[in-house]
Amino acid sequence: MPLIAVLPGDGIGPEVTTQARRVLEALNLDLQFEEAPVGGAGYLASGVPLPPETLALAKRADGVLFGAVGDPRFEALERRLRPEAALLALRRELGLFVNLRPATLFPGLEDASPLKPEVVDGLDIVIVRELIGDVYFGEKGRRTTQEGLRQGYDWMSYDEAEVERIAIVGFEMAKRRKRKLCSVDKANVLETSQLWRDVVNEVAVRYPEVALTHMYVDNAAMQLVRRPADFDVIVTGNLFGDILSDQASMCAGSIGMLPSASLADWSGANGMYEPIHGSAPDIAGQGKANPCAAILSAAMLLRHSLGEEACALRIEAAVAKALEAGARTPDLGGSLTTSEMGDAVLSALT
Ligand code: IPM
Ligand code: MG
């Protein structure tokens, strides 16, 4: 019986994860669920954001359903004790170097995006974000300059093997879609990016069927607002992918709509699935959060880690149907509560 680790985390994490779990349970797939604290909740339970038992559960599970981490109460703690440290450690420990962040516009949500409907029409992007390298995981710290000034530093680097493996995922993804891959970097300024671009070009030789373009990240940010529907697959590093995926979410109407899958390979073993939104402490516990991103993350779990493509499609169709029927949480301009939105998706599940 497949084991799903449920790590609700902080803020709105528990609320949205509850709805995603309800949808998974409704499929009668004979899944086993085990829950564990992570982030601020992990810190409160055992003094560290990623308790050893939580990590062990994630490693043992066939897939991890993750909520969100982040809690202003713990912002002043040393970095390794902050909620976010748990997420970064999980990604690293599970070797999840691939982060797939699809941004699609569900029919009926054209008006939810701050962009004009004709601009977002046809939006269907996958951002392939590298997840365990880059400036996120380089040496970081504080030091004092010769002038006696406090200085912070974070080391940015990628080696060629790290770039090659994520580039391959980008090309493979593009090959299965519209065969357009846009690699995003800042090669005009950063040496890390120049190596990135060189390696992506080397990998491109193996994929003559895919049309590759390169774009500087500042231009990509602009084009994502100007003509988002022209993108197919975007492959980029950890930091740029973090920023561009939040931006892409607004093209899709709301950050409450975007799921993600973090994978160590195509088999999906140990894959982790989370909405790209954070813990949103300002609306936590009020039933205002949109559970769609979490529910769609559960669909990705079924697809990538359990090989249940048909069930994944059923969930995605149910979300589409609920939205088409007008079900909306406040972020989409509606007034349904988190659990009412979950009800709407459940009743649309055929
Ligand atoms: C994300 C989040 C995380 C990140 C934070 C919470 C560490 O913003 O998954 O996009 O920066 O990767
Ligand atoms: Mg982010």
C-alpha cells in the first residue's frame, strides 16, 4: 500500500493540505497516510524545524504532500532553526534537484489575473527550476570588511554536472510538449550563468527537435508579463526560478492556483509535492486560503510518484469543473471558504 507522508507545516499549510488529503482519500486508491510536523510546527514539537522522525518518514514514503513553512514568530532565530531551513534540508536530503512548476490558466479565470484576458489567453507554461544548488546552497555568512563594516555574503555557483542534469529535464519536458525551451540566466553579468548557458548549448545538440532560446532573467520577467502565452518550457536556476514562478502565478490568476513537484529522477521516488505559495500567516486559520494549489499538487503526486495518471487527470478535471461552475475563494474574487472550495472540487470529482 503506497505511503504518503503528509507534512502540513505552518500558516495556511494545514488548511490547504487537509483539502488535498480529502481529495486523495475520495479516490479510493488504498493509500496510507502518515502525518508529521515540519517548519515552525517542527520547531515547536521538538526544537528543530526538521525533526529526525519527519525526515525519516519523508525518506520512507512513496510521496510527500507538503503544505508550507514560515512563521513570523521564528524569524529572529538563527537561520538553521527557522522554518524555511526544513524545506531546504528536505529538498537537499531527498536529492530533489528537479522542481516542476506548471502555470496554466484554467478556463474562467481570465478575469482573475491582473493582466488583460487577451494577454493570458492560452497560458500553459512549465517552469523547470533547479532546486538544490545555486546561491541557495553556497557558503553564506557574515564578516567584517577592512573598513569595519558588517557584510553579508552568499556564494553562487553551479558545476557542469548540476546544469547538465537539469537541462536534460528541460529538454525532455519540452520534447513531450510544444518543443520550445527557453533557458533563463544572467550570462551578461554572472560567470555562473555563462557556464549554465554553455552547458545548455552542449546538451541542445542531443535534442535537435527542440527549439532552444536563451533569455536574460530581467528580460524574461518582462516577457512573462508582455506575452506569457508564448512560453512553453522555461529551464532556470534555483533563485531565478523562485522569482519567475511567483510571477507566472499571477498570469494564471492567483498564486493560490500553482502546484509543484520536486523530484530526484523521472521515477518520482520520494517526490515532494507542494503549492508554490507560502504559509501566508496573515490569513492563516481564517478559512480564506485557496486549496487548489495543494489539491493540484496531490494530482502531481499521483502522476509522478504513483504512476496514477488517470487519477491525476480526474483531479485536474474536477478543479477545472468546480472553477467553471463559479467556485471561487477570495483570492479569485469569490467568497468560498477553504473547505467549501474543497467540497466543490470533491463534488466535481467523477
Ligand atoms: C518556494 C519558496 C521557498 C524557496 C522558501 C520558502 C524557502 O519560496 O518554494 O518557492 O525559496 O524555494
Ligand atoms: Mg518561492
